[in-house]
Amino acid sequence: MYKLLTSILALAALAAQAQDYKPAPVSLSTKWGRAVSPDNVWQQHPRPQMQRADWQHLNGLWNYSVQKKAQESRLNMRV
């Protein structure tokens, strides 16, 4: 019961926090940077000639393991 109540309170706090968008404070800003808001951001990629037709994002979980030196050298020899 305690875990359920804690989870509900945490979700309520996150929902309340996500409602108001405010940009992070910036110590060094320009007049152009101050004029940008979520309503008037640039809609195009800044360099269309550099867009990739096919890409894969690497966010998420990775299968990673730390191996001993002997195992690493055997793996490198196969490549």
C-alpha cells in the first residue's frame, strides 16, 4: 500500500511539474536567443544538404559486459 501511495504521489508531482514550460536559465544569451519560444522555432533542418536518408538512433538499453584482457585480445584478432 505504501509503494502504491508513493508511486501515485510521485506521478502527480511529475504531472504538475510538466505542465509549465520554462526554458532553463542561460548565463550568456543574445537578442535572437531570447526571442525563441516553442511557438516560433525554426521548422527546417539547418543544413538540408547534410540530412541523412537512413539513420539509427542509439538511445536505449545496450548489452555491455566488461571482459578480461585475454578475452578482449581474442575478440580483436577475429576482426
